Amino acid sequence: MNFYQNEISLPAFPRGFHLITDLITASLPEMKSIKVGRLQVFIKHTSASLTINENADPTVRLDFESHMSRMVPENQPYYRHTMEGPDDMPAHIKASLMGPSVDIPITNGRLNLGTWQGIYLCEHRDYGGRRKVVITALGN
């Protein structure tokens, strides 16, 4: 079994849900040598997350942001962690709900995603900055 790993910094994105599939696959060209395997993508932050969802209609990403902001609102009187701004504590909660990693099958050197699936960076801060992700591929 072969293992390949790379850590990259994604460009800064505004708050929202952003397709990053192409950035991920371009950063690990060794994946093309894997016939059967897995790709794990892990984000090294507590106020952003990763998920897999619709890659064709951009309104899905807008609806995700609208729903998450409504589900986990800012400026709640019970938040104690407020020193980093009103978007920080909700960002931590959203990141825990969405999760820090995705795991995708690799088949014949390509991600074996569904027709309408893509990898999202879920940026939960207004100005989160560049985000570091670790990309690990393993397989034969």
C-alpha cells in the first residue's frame, strides 16, 4: 500500500460554503497512481469545516450559509467566548456540527464522487483567512 500526504494553504474565502474539489485534487498529483484507495482531507482549524455536497447549483451553497446562520446565530447572551468577535463562537459550533474532515474513495486515480458531489470548505468566520488542510491518499 502506498501513502501520500501534502499540507496546503487554501486561499482566503469569505464566510460561506465554497467548492474546493479542484484545489484538493491538484495538490496531490500522486493520487493518479492509485487504482483503489481513499483520500482524506482534514482542516486544521476550529472555526471552519469540510463537507461533501452539491457541486452544480451555487444556490445550494447559499442556502447552507443561510440555514447555518439561522441555526447557530451570533450575539447570543449565553455565549461566554466573545473576545474574538461575534462570529467566532458560532463558527466553533458550526465547525463541530459539520466536522473537520471528509473521506472519499479513489478509483483508477480519480475521486469516486457522485455526479453532483464536490468538496466544500465551510468558512464560518467573516474573515477567516487562509486555511490549512492536510490531504492524505492511500491505496494500491
